[in-house]
Amino acid sequence: MPEDTRPSLLIVDDDPLITETLSYALGKDFEVMVSDSRHHAVSLLRQLDEAPQLALVDLGLPPMPPTRGTRARSARQSSSPSPAIRRI
């Protein structure tokens, strides 16, 4: 079976209805990964060989210490940052 060539997408939201809806709507075009918290998202990112090409993050989630997310991101071996779509 050929390797999945769809771009990767990380959805971070604590509302299962939102993550399920986005996964269903975008799953045809993206390889979707879902996390229900920032802490879990950081753990997931540490396990990946490459950063997702796009991230949808709920900014209403409880905050993390700013350096924790930065350290997790720099720990990955990725040459390009992932764009993030944020609610304003």
C-alpha cells in the first residue's frame, strides 16, 4: 500500500464535537491527529518525526507555561515551522 501523502494536520481542542466534526470534514484531504489538551499535544509532538504541516488550536484551552511548548517544539527535528490558524 502506498505511503500516505496527504499533508498532516493537528487539531487541539477539548470539545469532542469540534474535533470529530473537523476530523470528519478534513480527513479526506489531511492526515488528521487530534489532541484534547495542550499538554497532550506537546507529548504528541515529541513523538513525531516531523511537525504537522498545519495546526488548529483552541486558544480557549487552559494555558501552559510558555517555555514548555517552546522546548517541545525545539526538541523535534523539523526544518520548517507549522502554520497555526487561530481564532481572533
